[in-house]
Amino acid sequence: MEYHLKTPMTNDTVRKLRAGDIVYITGRMITLRDEGHARFLEEGAPEGLDLKGAVLYHCGPIVAKKESGFELVSAGPTTSMRLEKYEADFIEKTGISLIVGKGGMGDKTEAACREYGSVHGIFPGGCAVAAATHITKVAGVIWEDLGMPEAMWIFDAEEFGPVTVNIDAAGGNLMKRRHSKGDVL
Amino acid sequence: MKVPEERNNVNDTAGKFGELELARFVCHLASHLPDDVEERVRAMAKKETNEAALKTYGCMIENMELADSLKRPLCQDTGIPCFYVKAGSDWPLLGSLDEIIKSAAAKAFRDAPLRPNAVDPFTGKNSGNNEGPRTPYIDWEIVPGDELEMTVYLSGGGCSLPGFAVVLTPGEGIEKAKKLILDRLLERGVNACPPLIAGVGIGSSADIAGKLSKKALLRPVGSVNECENAAALERELFKKANDLGIGPGGLGGVESVLAVNVEFAARHPATFAVALSTGCWATRRGTLKVDWDLNVTCLSHRDFR
């Protein structure tokens, strides 16, 4: 199935999604990587930031600072598995609806997706200019002291995709199903 | 060392070569795949039958075209800039080359723009300018002659994560090595922007195997090791890696690797060291040849002038 979704998403919308579905996102996305997750879980959300129903993008973009403001250059996904250590806690604390990255995620994230009604999806890795063309605005940045890749960037997206649902809220896990060690060796 | 009269101001000449040619080349290769990689990706897309894989290839090809037309880095991870120098001992700017490379890398960082990726391993602090200890990374090989051949590689993070080096016993040897490589490609390959280039190095110790695995990764896609035993290992691992069914983006597909290249050194009677270096489908690697008169020829990108 193909879905065109807007943020904030409702729990009902997210729970309908199934591993293998294709999603296009319009609305607010925030980026976080390793350092950002660690700080978020240690210090809590920055004041005034409500992530319920929002989209988390595993991404460390290239952003040019121009006089007119931020200009997004390239913004493809980063390896989601690095964030496995943090993601279940992050889902529980924020109520985030959709997490976008590349590659698979592990059992803890899968369990949290099921419990809290969240979904992990993948955008084709390395397709950073294609991704950036679907992000219409850099609305802001928080924790810039972490450096450009690790800071929390706030994006407005328009039909951002294709995002393939990898882990759904009903126990589906596309990557795990495909790549569990079988007898291929 | 002979210096042509019209070029007696070496600093000025070095500046022109570094700031103009080399910096421009680094920017170019941040936005363009080398010909061999692009041709292989397009050929794999034509062979593909899996629907999700076809969609992923479509996005990859669209991205290549957008990066070219918008002149932007095709992946936001512009890596750690690595320079593999093979310099003739009589090449006229050899003594200035370290400085030329560093200033070109700094200019490319501003012009492309590249992402600041140099992080202090102890404090976690990003330097903000892509410079740090041994960064940009420069590997030196000095050979007889008066020409320079230099391969530049923007070594990404995600695509480097499957890498490893290990020293096995001879009893474990090649069979254990093959299993470790395929296990690692299966376990981590899906996250590293497949289809991948796998570089395998074999030698007597971890450092030698590791360096050779990177040299293997940097060899052109479609090239074959001159040694028949190494070529046979390349063919075997290529077939088995493709049989893993990872596909583009890890969504399954007909093929999973662009290439498997092997480079080796003699091992010690007591050791069998093996290493794996991996590159993503968007392997940004390019090679320049610079003669004694500083005429530059690009060996990797036909569209670089």
C-alpha cells in the first residue's frame, strides 16, 4: 500500500501501516543521531518541543549558512542501527510516530514500536540530493554545539519519500525477516 | 631536481595546482560517481526484477542526475577525505605535495560544501572544518619516475562500518576468512548502502591486511587480480555475496555487490591475517595523473575537464 501522510500523525494512522508499505511524508521532521539521542535522553526535550505524532529522521545533513538563512544542500539517511541503543527509550519518552533512516533496527526498537504505536521506515541510502529536494525549509536548529552532523535540525518536508516501512507496530520487521542468518553461507 | 624556468616560483605553481585542479576535482567527485561505478550501478538496475529494488535503483539514478544538475554532494556523508599518493621520486612538486593536498582539501570543504566530519575520538568534539589529527588522511607511496598518480576517496562512515581486520591461525586460514567476510556482509551490509564494493586484504598482520583491503576497495570495478588464485577467490566471494540477497538498500534483489576485489601479501608461517573494507553504491573515488609539466589527466571521470 502507498500512503501520503501529514504530521502530526495519529496513533490509528500509524498502527495501520505494515512492513513493506510505501509512505510519503508532509510536515515537520527533526533529525537526531548518536550524540543528539544521548543528550535528549539525559537532559530531556528542548523546551517547547513536542514530538508526539512527529517524524524523526536519522540524518546528519550538509547545511550552508547564507545571509538569507539556512540552505539545505544534501540530506540523506544515516545508519539506523547505531541508534538502537537509544531508540526504545526515545519512543517511550516522545510518542514519536515515524522514524526514518537506512538499514534495519533491532529487537528493542521493534518491541517499543509495538508497545507505543510507532514505525521505522527506510529512505534509499546515499540519495541525499533527492531527499533534500523534498525538504522545503530548514525551520531551525537546536544543539548546534554538537556539530553540523549531530545537531537537531528541524525540517519542513513535502511528499518526502519513498519511505519503505521496515518495522511496523504489529510486529512486522522487513529487514529481520529478509536477513536473519539462514543457510546461504 | 629540475625545475622549468617558467615555473621557478614553486609555491605559486603548487598553489595553482592544489587550489585550482585538485580542489576542483575533490568537489567534482563529491557530486559524481566514477565511470566504472556508475556504469555498474546502471547495469545492475537493468538486470533487477524485484519491485522494491527497482524503486530504490530509480531513486539512486535520479539522485545521481540531481547531484550533477544542482552541483551538490550526492551523499550528505562526504566522508573523511583520503588521498592515496603514488608519486614518482622526480615529480617536481613532491616536497610541497603534503601542503598542496591539505590546502586543496580545505578549499573543497568550503566550495562543495563538504560536511565537517573530523571528530576527536576522546572528547567527541567535531572540529568543524574537516581537519584533525592525520585528517585529511594521506597515504604515501614513492616510486621511480617523474609522474604523480593520486587516488582520492571520500571515505564515508556508514559504508565503513562493516569493516574489520583479524589475525587468524593458518589452520583457520582461508575458509574461516571467507565465512567471516560473508557473515559480516550479511550482518552489517544492509546498513551500509548496498550494493557494496567489498575489498579484501590478506597478509601477515592486521595492519598489512587492513591497508591491502582498502587498496582492493579502491581498484576499479570490473578489474581482476592478476594472480589466478586471488582472482578465483574474487569470483567465489562475488557469487556468494550476491547470493546473500541483500539487494539495493537491503530490500532484496538480484545482485548485492558491485564487486569483490582481493589484494594480498605473503603471510607469515604462523599467521593468516584478513581484513575487509567496504564501499557503498555511491563510492566516491577518483584518480588523477599529473605529469612532470603538471598536465593533469583524469583516469576515473570522463566528464572531469
